[in-house]
Amino acid sequence: MNSTFLGYARLARPANLPTAAADILAGVAIGGVFASGVTSDFLGSVLFTHILCLMFSSVFLYAGGVILNDVFDFKIDQVERPERPIPSGVVPIAAATLYGSITLVIGILLAFLVSSISGGVAFALAMAILLYDGIAKKYDFFGPLSMGLCRGINLLLGMSILGDFNYWFMAIIPIVYIFAITLISRGEVHGENKNHIVLAGVLYGMVILAVASIAFLYTDDLIFSLLFLVVFAFTVLRPLVKAHSVNSPENIKKAVMAGVISLILLDASVAVAFSDWWYGLIILALLPISKGLSKLFAVT
């Protein structure tokens, strides 16, 4: 395959993109699609088209964000990650800047096709992404918080499908979770981040407890939501424990990769509480896609 094409593909982090779509599907469930009684029109309807628009909007926004992140990190990557597409010279920095900018704009426009509310949320997400890429990531606390805020707004983008934000506070869950993953990633190059890993473990525990509480409060079919949650907990905690035990860059990278991909499991666990078991399986179907792509493209 053409090396230039691969370089552009690598910039967009293809393995991560299904996790953005999973956020939207979870947000759609939280936003009241199932409670509103319109699920009979779920397939082959305007609603289905809107869901697809929001999913692709989220994917383009995520891709644009990580592309521009590499643009902002160009000088650092020349030292720490010289194999990346921009510092290696496969993708010129000017082309990468245009690539990321256009991708962000497409993401915003796709959301406006659904509604002005969705478009507004997408625009806010794009601004949050640029804030993280350009400024916030330089700070130990504000960086992880800003990254988490991007995921929280992404969940709100899914909730905007019907303009119902009654459960807006659910966005706190991905904010805390991504804060934890970003903390772990701080040791990805040099290792030696046991304190961050311990704090991340505490935050993971808070997320698991929060989702379990939501399941108890909002669903009568508790077993399926908890099954998804147990699988999620095992998937993220096992590599985290290993990264703490052997605090090497390799193990830290594996813990970060597991955390990112497991967002799909987290979204499924939350969505089932507001929908049905089969909807959780639809979200879960994104997991093998993400894992398959992770074998071809870097997650971090």
C-alpha cells in the first residue's frame, strides 16, 4: 500500500475512531430515543439517518483532533516519536494542518445536517479539541481534564439527537474516565509513572461504581448492564495492574490502548441501562473493528 496514503491514515488513528461512534450510540440511548417510543422507526427512517450523521460527525471530529494534535506536537515528536508521519517526512506539516482542519469542518457540518442544536454541540466539541491540542495538554491537571471534556461533549452530541439533555450529568463519566487514561499516557515514553497509575485506578473504580449505580437506578434488566460492566472492568484493570507491577513504557502503552478501546465496552454498559440488551450488542460490534484496526495502526 502507498506509504503516503498509510501516513495520512496513521495520522487519523483509525483504531480509535469506532470509540467515538460508540459514544454517539450511548448518547442516543441516554438522550431518550428508547423512552420516546420512536424505536419502531429505528431502522430505515429519518432517525436512523440522523444517528449515522452524528456518528460520522463524531468520527470526523475525533480524526481532525488527533491529526491536529500531531501538528501541534511536531517538534516534540521529532525527538520522542520520529517515526510518526509528520516528523518522518511522509506527510508535510502544511498538508497535515489542512487535512486536520478540513476534517474538523466536515464533522461540524455533518452535525448541522441533524439540527442546529447538534451543530452547536459539534462546534463546541471542535473548540474543546483545539483547546486541548494547542494549550491544555501542556498542563498536568488541565490537560487530562480538557481531554475528558472532549469525550463528555461527544456524549452530549449523541444526546442531541432529540434535543433532550435531561441526563447531561452522564457526561461526567467519560470526563473522569478519559482523565484517568490521559494520566496513564503521561508515562508512555519514559515509564516511571506509578503514582499516576494508582490515581487512574481510583478513577477507574469511581467510573465502575457510577455505571453500576446507574444500572440499578435506570433499568429493570440489571443483569445485562452488569455483564457488560464486568467485562469492561476486567479489560481495563488487568493491563493497568501489569503496568503498575512492571512500570515500563511498553506496559503503559498497552494499558492506554486497553483503556481507549474499552470505551466501547463502557458505552455499551451505560447504553443498556437506557435501552435494551440488543442495543448494547450493536455497540459491542464496534469492538472487533477497533481491535482489528489496532493491529494495523497505533492507538496512541
